[in-house]
Amino acid sequence: MTTQALHPSVSPQEPPRLTGMSEAVLAEVAARLAEVVAGASVPPIDLTAMPLTSEDRADLEQRLGRGEVFATVESAGRSQIWETQFSGVWFVRHFGENDRIASECIEFGAAPEILFSHRADMSAAARRLAAALQSADAREKTDH
Amino acid sequence: MPQAPKLAPTLGELLQERGVSRRAFLKYASYLSAVMALPAGSASALAEGLANARRQSVIWLSFQECTGCTESLTRSFSPTLESLIFDLISLDYHHTLQAASGEAAEKAREAAMAENKGKYVVVVDGAVPTKDGGLYSTIAGVSNLDMLKATAKDAMAVIAVGTCAAFGGIPKARPNPTGAAAIDEIITDKPIINIPGCPPIPEAMAGVVSYLVSFVKLPELDHLRRPKAFFGETIHDRCYRRPFYERGLFAEGFDDAGARQGWCLYKVGCKGPVTYNACATLKWNGGVSFPIQSGHGCLGCSEPDFWDQGGFYRPLSTNLRDMGPALAGAALAGAALGAGAAWASRRHQESYQREQNPNEGDKK
Amino acid sequence: MTAKTTASGVPYDAQGDMADKDRRDAAMKGFVREFGAVAAAHLEACVRCGMCAEACHFYVATGEPAYTPINKLQPFEQAYHRHAGPFAPIYRLFGVVPSVTLEKLEEWERLIFDACTLCGRCTLACPMGIDIAELIKKARHGMFKAGLIPDRLQLMDRTARAWGSPATPADDFADIVREVGEEHGVDIKVDRERADYLVTVAPAELTEHTKALADAAKIFNKAGLDWTYHSEGFEASNIGYLNGDTELQEKMTRKIIDCAVKIGAHTLVLPECGHAYGAARWEAARWYNDKLPVRVIHMTEFLQEVVASGKIKVKPVGQTASFHDPCQLVRRGGVMNAPRDVMAALGLEMRELENNRALTWCCGGGGGVVSNTRADPIRYKAFELKKREVEAAGADRFVTACGQCRITLDLGAKHTKWDRKIENLLELVADNLAD
Amino acid sequence: MTLLEFARGPALQVAMIIFVLGATWRFFGALLLPWRLAPAEPRKGALSPIAAAFKGVVVKMWPHKPFQKAGMFTFVNGYILHFGLAIVVFLFAPHILFIKGLTGLSWPALPNNLVYTVGVVTMASLVAGLVHRLRSPVLRLISRFDDYLSWLLTLLPVLTGLLAAAHLGARYETLLAVHILSICTFLIWFPFGKLMHAFMFVFSRAMTGVRMGQRGAEL
């Protein structure tokens, strides 16, 4: 799976592929990271609808690089999340059907929101786990 | 927010039962906020809104149309992310999709209307014939016109899906034999959202419904009642072939060297510069491509009267009418008037001449 | 004939006792007759760029915007649009272009007569090729018909109509000429029944510069040509041409040309006069509906001919000289090299003025302006332009080939106490004939 | 009917009809007046009337030396304006397509970015021209309503065209419609004001060329 799928090449002679957009995005990333360090909470940068060429995307991804964390989330399709080589800068990529990239953004902070477990899910899980234990107990009892 | 009294479970609870985590909401929300260009950071708010919302009752009316809009919507709804849309709504009436038929179907519509009075959303695809009392299209003996009026009466909002519903579309194209009209020409006292396109982009339909469900308000609309999120920019603005336009590199035909090199399609009639839609960014068929990428100019299908804009293959800058004969006539008339004016002037001069020199006859 | 002024204080003269409306109508009718295709093409092409201002000696000398050549045409132009242009009926119907008022015509008299010498320098400057000088000449036709010309010019007009010359009655011509011949000891031919050359004269030659009559005779005799002056056609200056009196212009033109035909002349020689050349050489054919029955040349062209053909020989003068190009002869007449050829034959080393040949500055007195005393102040200012250039050229002698220019320059020199002699080419040749 | 449809449809049609009708009317109305050409014998060696007419048209393209100093701004700015307009009008791809749609004639276009630059220069030249007109006492005196209106109606299409190209101020189709409407006003005014010099200057120059050419005089 590459980002190329989003921007299939129509011709061997498209206009200059590196448009300078990646440079602009990187500058924005730097600015937001500085704000985060100063204690602010900053919104993510959404790459989905940006007029980036596939070269721009590759350039951006390559220059942000890979850091220490890589995660895959399986929920309503697959998602890939990794911390870039710059701590606090996260690359979040959601896939739709057929492994198509559905949305893509750069998030800032300790970890992207999607990695945290939601309180509602946790309480549901607690209930489920309790119920599962109860039924196991019951089975054990009947077994005796 | 229409909080139903304790009855129905929230969407969050509903999906919880099916093992769908809140991460799915968050993911869907971040996807939606991306395509709808919602303010950065609104994804979690949207996710919370969705999770706490009740299922929205939707009545889908199909009038003078080709079912292309429904096809478009359903084609995109294969499992995973976008399938959530069907979990968000309770599609209480839809010719093509509902199992019930005949009287049972009409009963379902009436029941939904009664149960959710003032809260249901009416989605319309197709234009409404208004000529001769609207007899050109009826369902179960009721004219489209009457059914629309009756159904919209107690609706919270009306969504006109597709160019036919939004602007009259092809049924309204000259000479418009059925007197086809757009929804907002008939319903004037309800909030109306137009999602034009022939067909509209599925994400636009899904996005608007989701927005409505979670925020219970209309998204920001343009002067044609189109959500700015999807119709805020032209195809041309976001077209990957735009650099060719600026550099003056144009395909002159569909099979020339320029076309093969992917040059701008302006000269072969692309209406991208005046067409507001998200095709160039969201694309079609799961992001595979869109018309310009496939080598054909934009037809401008999400714009009013796109069928009557002088031809799909005539460049945008050409005038709409054949002016040759009119201009030739004008040139002839101008020459005649000029000759007449000169003749009158000459006569003036001659009469002055005679007045001044009554004895001289033939001098110029 | 008392001087009148318009409400805005502009002096003007008016002749005859027409009612205001009749006077205005007469001007309009006079204008309308002039609007042929050529005038129309010119009037339709102006873009109001103002380039003509910088070409006009009166504007440049005074800095007065009203002297911008195209501005002098305003009533004429307005009349065109209201009475003759392609949209005239519509403009009249809806009052888009108002009628030209008498007041406006009176105000413009000064600009059309006093402040224009018809020198045509503006024509050369116009990027649209509008012949402004020609249009002003046409405008004068209407002004004359309305009796709106300076009294001084009107006076000359009446004299010319009565005498056939503004200088002297035709009856006296032969006597004057004979006297001059005796005075200078030259055999002057006059009133011969047949001759190859009919030689004509300018008013100044009958009054201040009579020597010129003898000079011409000397040269014709020396060249051994068959020539004569003639009482029936002697006056080449054409006051009708300057005043806008077409009737008189025709009369004056016919007099000399018909006389030339009558005596069987093949060539009509015009005197050293600028506008005589314009009238007889370039406009006379108007009245003959075809090419003229006789060859018409200027004295300067004649001098060139006889010098080049060797019919006369001249002694070298051996000095430096500047030449003032008379507008009607050079810029508007196309006689550019003849005077220079003759001066070269005289061994004069040319010190050209900064603006020479077609681009010369007008003397400031052409088009009747020198006779129109009302224009004296601006004429003297315009003279300064010429004076400056002559001084800058620094030549020994200052020569011209037009009696009118010479008078204007003399007046200017006198007015500014400028110690320069202005000479005529004819005289220079006559004084330096080799034996 | 949207504004753009109105502009591209009836407005443009009416404007072009008025333009053609008015221009031919004025053209013939002026040139079918009596031709009084002086039949004088031309100077020996003078140019033929056709050559003189041609010379008249060409010679007037640049001022004689004595007029260059005072007229340099007018000439240079005039050339910038006219070349700018010509480039913008005739070498911009959408315009060529418009002309092709009308006449079937077509030729290569310049890159749009270059045309935009020329458009900006043309605008600057128009503004400079107006400033010059307002500052010169001569020009103030001889200028009329026509001069200012023609200036404005020439400026507007350039301005709206640039705005449309830059998508500034409104939606593109509104800008395009306004651009076309501004061209409509230009076309409608063209036959009635000094813009007509675009056709008449040839005849004016040629006629003076013939008159002076016959005399062997300079133009």
C-alpha cells in the first residue's frame, strides 16, 4: 500500500511533482510543535484534502521519518499510527475499504486521541468481563 | 437536540452492543471532519455528538429521476467506515431499498411521519413535475407534488439529493415538457440543503446526514444552499491538471498528444472553472478517479442548468449562442445606416451649397 | 469696426449686421460644407493625447493650454458631430451634442485666426495623422461666412476683392513695375501678349521690397527666357486662402492661371511667398476639375532649375548661412532641397537651425497672423523660438524664401532690437549673378 | 438564468450586435461622405497614393525627433498599453477560444501566467495614463467625458479579467460574468466614443499620407 493509490499518475509528464507544499506543511508542523511544548493543545493538520502530489506526500513522510512507536488499530477498518522522529508529532492514517486511505492527519501531543481507550468502552468492557467471569463461575459450579 | 424520552437507545449504546468501539466513531468523525473541512479539532466533538445521538428517521422520496443518486449512495456503502451511515439513520421509506412494497410501503411512510412529527428528515431525489397539476409522475395515485408537500409539512429539514432535486436537472432541461421544478421552488418554509451532482458524491450525502444527526443543525451553505464543505471550491481550483492551464498547455482533442500527456481539458469543453464540487479531491469509486483524471472534461453536473450551457465540448469561453447571422445582419444594417447618414449629410451640404451659390450648379 | 469682447472677456471682431441666429447658422452651414470623408476620418480619429500642443509655437512660447491645436478645432468638431457625422441625426434628436453657440464661435475666433498660422507642425506631431492645420483652414471657411474674422484680415479681403490684390489696384501694376525697372536699371517685361513664363508677385514686392521685382527680371533676362509680368494676373498671394473666403480664393487663383493660359505660358512662376504656393500649386486644381493647364512652380524651384541647368551662373559668396524654411513651401509644400541646392551653388556653407526642413518652427506670422495686429503679443513670443535657434546656429547670413516670413522676422527683430538682417534667396541670387 | 448565463448569452449577443452595428454605421457614415481629393499634379518623383498612404500609416508609429522629449511618455505608455491589450486580448487561451467560437480562427496562446503579468502591466499603464491626463493642463483642457469613460471601460475588462484569473473578491463564475459584462459595456461604448480610433486611425494617417505624399512633403 502506497500513497500513490490516491494520486495515480495519468501521464509520464505531469507538471513538476514537488510543489513546495511539503515544505509549507513542515513549517506548520514545527510551529504547532513549539506551541505544544509551550503547553497549548493544538489541532491536527489534516492532509486529506490538501493539494499534495504523491511526491509531496512521500517527501513529507520521509522527512518526518519514523520514531519509536508504531501502532495498528483495527476498528471499522484499519488505521496506522506512528510517532515521527520528532517526539509529539504523530502521523495518523485511516484506511477505508480496499485499503484505500480514507483520511490522513498529523496530530500533536503525548499520543493521538484514537490510541486512548474511551470511558464508555471501558465501562462496557468491565461489564462484559464481569459477565464473562460470572458465567465462568456458574459453569464451574455446575461442573462440580 | 431532539432527545427522545428514554425510549430509543443512543447510537453509541446501539453500536456498543454490536461490539463497535468508540474508536470507530472517532475514526469516522475524523474522516468526516476531513472531507467536510470542519474546523480542525472538531473530530472528537463530532464523535461525541454521534455517539449520543438517536437514530434519525429519514424518509426518502424519489420523483422524476433515474435512481442514479441512490446507486451512487449504495455503491459506496460497502463494509467498513462509511457503512456507519446506515447505522446513523432509520431509513423508514425508500422505494429502491425498502423491503415493503405497495400499500405497506406507503403505510410505513405515514407511520414514520406520525411517529417522528417535526423531527424526521426528508431526502428527495428527482425533480417534481408541476405542469398540468403534476400529473406526469404519481406514486400510489398521489402526484409527486402533493406527496412532497404533505411529507415535507412536518419535516425538520429537507435534503435535495442530486441535481434534479436541487436544481431541476435534466427533467428541467429545455424545453422542460413536464414543468419540472427544483425542491426549493416548491418547499419554501423548511430548511433545505441541496447536494447536487449527477449523481452527487456519496461522501457529500453521508457527510451532510451525519452532520445533521450529530449537530442537529444545517452545515454552512452557499447561495445555492449547497454545503460549502463540499461545494466551496471549483473543480478547477483543486484540479491536478491546473498547472497545465497556467502554463497554457491544452489538449486540443481527446486523442492528441496533449491529451495523452494529461494536459488541461479547457479547450475541449471542461467546465471545471465554474463548477463547484469536490470531485477533484474526494474523487469517485472509493477514490479511484474522477472524470478529468479519466481524460474527460467536467460537465458541470452540480451546477444549475448544466444541460443547457451550450454543449459539453464547447469551451467555457465561447459565447452561448451562434452569433454569425446576427452579426452579419448587424454589419449590413450598420453599413446601411452609415450610408444613410452619409447620404443625409451630403444632401445637407448640397442644399447649403445651392443656398450659398444659387447660380453655380455642378460644383462638388 | 470697434473691438468687441465676449462675456468671458475674449476680444473678437464681427463683420456685417447679421442677426445672432443668422450669424451662427451661417457658420454652421460653412462648417458643414467642409465635412468630407477626409475631414471626417480626421475628426473621428483623435484620442486627445495632447501631442499637438508641443508642436505649436504659440503653445510652446506661451504655455497657454488654449493654444493646443486640437482645442482650436472645438466648435468645428462639435458642428461635425451635431450636423454631419454618422450619428448626427441621433445626437440632434437626443441633444447629445448641443448646438454650437455664437458666443463660442466668437470666443474661438482668436484661436482659429490669431493663434494659428496654418503652419502644420501639429500635423507632423499627431500620432493619428490628423491634419489639424487643414481642418483649421476649413474651419476658417465657416467663420468667414459668419463674418467672424479679425477686422484686419477682413480689410485686406475687401481690398483684394476690389483691386485684385491687397497691395495695389491692377491698373497701377504696370506703372509700378516699369518704375522699378527704371530705378534698378533692369529691362522688365510686362503685359506681353505671349510668353513662356508668366511671373507673378507678392504684395510686399509691390510696397516694401520692390527690388524683388527687378531681381526676378534680372534673372529671367540673364537666363534668356521668354517671360512677362502681366496686369491681368500678377497677384499670387491669396488672401481668400488665408481668410477662409473660398470665393475670393477661387477668383484670385483663376486670375493668374487663366492669364497664364491666355498668354500661352507653359509655366506660372510664383513669387517668394509661402501660401501662394499652397493656393496655386496644390489647391488650384479644385477649380479646374482636373490637372492644371499650366505648370506652377515657386520662385525657389525656378532658381534651382536655372542654376542646375546652367542657364545662369552665380558667384560664390563663401560665407556660412542658415535657412528659415517657410512652412507652406517646405513642410506643407514639399520643396525641401531646392533652396539648399541654390545656396550650395552660391557657395554658402549651411548651418542648419535645430528644427529645420519639415520640422522648422513657423516664423509666427503665417496664415494672415502677421497682418492681424491683435496677434502681435503672441507672435513676438513665438519669434523668440526662431531667434534662439538662429543665434545658436551662429551663421553669417540668415536667408528665407517667403516674403511673409521675411516681414514677420523683420518685425520680430525690430521688436526685440535684434541686429540681424533677413535676406531672401531671390535677392541673394540676383545680387550674385556671374557675368 | 444565472448572471454568467446572462453575460455569456443575451448580454454578449446584444453588446456584439451593437458593437458591429455601431462601428459599421460610424465607419460608413464617415467614409461615405464626399471624397474631395485635390486633383493637383503630384510632384515629380512623389510616392504613389498607395505607397504614400502606407508610408503615412507607418511613419506615424514613432514621433519626429523634436516631439520625442515632450511626447515620450505618451508614446511609450501608449505602446505599452496597446501591446499589453493586444497580448491580453488576443494571446490568452480562453480569449482565443472565444474568437475561435465566433470566427473559426485560432492561433497559439501564451502561457497564462505570462498573460496575467502583461495584464498587470497594462493596468499600470492605464493608471499612469490617467494620472498623466489629470496632471497636464493641456490634457485636462482637451479631455472630455468620452476620454474618462473610454478609459474606465478599457480598464474594467482588464481589472475584472485579472480578478477572475486570481479568483479575487467573489466566486469565479461571478467574476467571469462581471468580466464578460465589462467587455459588453466596452463593446457597446466602442462605436460611440474615441475607442473608434482603433479603426479610424488607419484612414486618418493614410489620408494625410496621401495629401503630403503627393506634395513630396514629410508626414
